[in-house]
Amino acid sequence: MDTSSLEAYDVVGIGFGPSNLSLAVALEEGPHQVTSAFFERQPSLGWHRGMLLPSAKMQVSFLKDLATFRNPATRFGFVSYLHDVGRLTRFVNNQDFFSTRREFHDYLEWAESKLTLKADYSCEVTGMSAVPAADGGPARRIRVRMRDGAGGTRTVEALNVVVSTGLVPRMPAGLEAGEHVWHSSGFLHRLREREGRPLRRVAVVGAGQSAAEIVRYLHDHLPEVRVTAIVPSYGYAIADDTPFANQVFDPEAVDRYFDGSQRSKDAIWDYHRNTNYSVVDDEVIRGLYERAYADEFSGAGRLDFRNLARVTEARPAAGGTRITVHSLADDETYGLDVDVLVCATGYAPMDPTAVLGDLDAHCLRDEAGRHRVTRDYRLVTGEGLDAGLYLQGGTEHTHGLASSLLSNIAVRSGDIARSITARLLSGAATKGTDA
Ligand code: FDA
Ligand code: NAP
């Protein structure tokens, strides 16, 4: 390949969700100028669009926006957004720290529109490789390959790459997504695709926030649907967002987690998993219980809760799917015919392995096989590679519970921007003549 005309950047971001949007803001706010490009596979900015349900609320304070915790005087904060769109006073009158997800999405789009940088959409990164250094020393540049929207390929080079490709939807073991079996992440898209065709029996499996919000949405917006909620526990359990527990998402908590022993890391997960996983906001639980009570009282029979139950199989059946439900209460298994099964069964953490491509071989792993990561979110690489490879997400094992969340993105992006800038200024990533 003739590489003389390749585009080259100080920083390339892979994925343009809130994390890398926050990084773009941090880089733009300086103090040093760097050249950067961000590549996103979606055709436009989209933050879990398949779950942008009308009444869904945020699970973090509006002040945990893209920039405020890093720079309270930022012009990219949620307060600046509200002021700009003329809703600041009315938002404050609401006396609510939690905006709707739709409003937060609007804020993300607003912030993007204020950036000088324009992300490249419909560009899916497929792999990376190291550019061999001409002096025989460690490689200092990374080649990033992608598919562009027109079906072509594109390659760029970077001194630093920040991977932020997000959570990966998880289906129950043995089940595959298809026409009648959906993962919650695509819920609204799938519903739109099905418009005009009858939808009467829907099963929703899971006991997390996604499951509860989808059950509520189906009940409130599709009156002809009977919903069967398949809940693995006795009932939806509450997400702990009380103040002492919430400290686990503080920026300082990252240091304590990072510096802690494996025992302390495990203890933090054991004690505080219920701040985020397999749990539901108090308000949503109470609202659903009220609906279930009214449904029973009126005899409507639209809400059917099967607790202590898991879905183990889904097979095609006439016009829908036949699912197998295993009841943990009596260890019995039974079948249920539905038009659609929605698997609100959660997500696996971000895994950078696929986009790292050839570079993965340079990345060192711990004894459990997980990537080694420094405090400034840099992947630890072997002697053959001295470029900056950073992660936003996928660092639950090193940086703790906030790794996949919004709580800490402003401060984390600041940490990464500072680390990259320091490397560029010290010449660490620019020494030598590369081939
Ligand atoms: P995110 O997943 O948002 O973005 C990653 C981006 O990378 C995507 O746009 C994707 O298309 C792109 N991408 C992936 N692979 C690519 C490739 N190979 N090439 C190019 N682009 C690629 N957390 C919280 O703190 N508060 C909250 O209120 C919520 N709410 C919430 C709602 C729902 C429905 C879900 C599923 C999750 C949340 N979360 C949350 C957690 C969630 O992880 C978090 O809000 C952000 O999405 C994290 O932002 P990221 O940018 O890291 O990932
Ligand atoms: P989640 O919290 O991981 O919950 C997944 C649920 O699926 C768990 O209850 C799990 O039970 C269950 N499950 C998995 N396999 C199953 C099976 N075969 N049968 C029955 N149940 C099964 O996932 P989520 O609800 O999608 O939430 C993911 C993240 O997104 C969280 O951070 C959440 O806060 C966030 N979120 C936010 C909003 C919002 O901001 N409004 C909305 C939705 C989601 P076990 O634990 O027993 O396996």
C-alpha cells in the first residue's frame, strides 16, 4: 500500500457515543491544540436510540454531563444547553436532578453541533495494525482500517487511538435474535419495522431497568398487547441510588478501586452491584405495581408476571415463537406461545479485541486474561509498540463500576486528554522516523 498520502492525526477516536463525544469536548477545550478524527458506525449521533422510550428518565444527575465535573465553567455543559434552548428556568422549577433520556439525547446532539470537530459517520472500524518504525525501534504509529458508508474502505494513521465502542447486547444462552425474538437494545426499531401487523402477545424477559421500562411502555402505549413479564427474581428489585452508596461513582472512587487489592475490588462489586445491574428505579417499580393492581382489579388481564422464572429456549412457531420457561419455584418447565419475545437480558462489557485486530497481540494481559490498563486508561503494550492506545469502557476490572456509565465521563475524558497531550508534548509518540 502507498501510505504517503494517508490522513494522519494525533488522536483517532473509535466510536462516537457520549464517552468519545466528551473526549472531543475535552480536546477542544484545550489548552493544547491536537489534530483528531472520530469514526462512528451509525449514520448520525445516536445514544441507545432503540430504548429512547418517551417517559424514560436519566439515571445520573444532569450535572454529570459531558464536561461539568472536569470544567464547571465549560460551555458544553447541560446548564449551557438549557440556557441556549430557553428552558433553564422551567427545568429548575421542576426540582428534578434527572432529565428524560430524550432531553439528554437532545443535549448530546446540541453539544455535538457546538463542536468545531465533525465526526465521520457510517464508518465502522474493522481493525488496526502497528506501523513499523524505520529505525527498528518500537512502532509509534497506528494504522486504523474501516468500512465507510459507501461500501468502500478507508485507512488513517494515528499516534494515539481511543477505543470507545460501548456495551455489547447479551442474549440468553442458546437464544438468537430474529424476527420474533428481539434484544431490548433494538426495541423501538423492531416495533417500528412491525407496524401494521397485529401484535397481541409479548413476553419480556429480565428484571433490570430495560425490562421494566419495556413492560411499562407496552402496557401504556399498546392497549391491544397482553404482556407476560418473565422475572428471574421474586420481583423487580430497587436500584440503590442513596447518597452513601452513590459515592462509589465519585471520581475519587476510581483511584481507590484502581489502587485496591483484588479482594477490595471484589468486595466493591459484591456490595454495590445493586446500584446498576439487574435493578430498577424506585419510581418505575412503584408505577408498575400500581398498573398491575389496577389491571387485576379491572379484570383486564393485560399484565401477567411470572416470577422466579427464566427463559431457556425459543423456537419458531406459527406467526411467532414458542418459548420455554423454567420456573425456579417448582423446577418445572413449560411452553408459552407469543408473537414476540423481548430479551431485556443486559449487556456484556465493551471488548476491544476485535477492533484492536493485529494490535491485540501487542497488548499485555493479566493472569485472568484481561487487558492490563494504566490509571490513565492506557493499554499496557509490549516492547514492540509505543503508541498511545486508550480505552473508554471495558475497564471494569481495573477502574471499577463507573467504567460503562456516564457518571465519570467528564473527568475520565479529561484524564485521557491530559495523558495524550503530555505524551505528544514530550515527543514520546513522535520520536523517530517511521516507515
Ligand atoms: P455507547 O455505547 O453509547 O457508544 C459507543 C459507540 O461506538 C456507539 O455509537 C457505536 O455505534 C459505536 N461503535 C461500536 N463499534 C464501532 C466500530 N467498530 N466502529 C465505529 N463505531 C463503533 N449510564 C448512565 O450512567 N446513566 C444513564 O442514564 C444510562 N442510561 C442507559 C440507558 C440504556 C438504554 C442503556 C443500554 C445504557 C444506559 N447507560 C446509562 C449505560 C451506557 O453504557 C452509557 O450511558 C453510555 O452509552 C456510555 O457511552 P459510550 O460512549 O461509552 O458507549
Ligand atoms: P441488566 O441490568 O443487566 O438486567 C438484565 C436482566 O436479565 C437481569 O435481571 C438478568 O437476571 C435477566 N436475565 C438474563 N438472562 C435471563 C434469562 N434467560 N431468563 C430470565 N432473565 C434473564 O440489563 P438492563 O436492564 O438492560 O440494564 C443495562 C444497563 O442499562 C444498566 O446500567 C441500566 O441502568 C441501564 N439502563 C438505563 C436506562 C435509563 O437510563 N432509563 C434504561 C435501561 C437500561 P440475572 O441477573 O438473574 O441473570
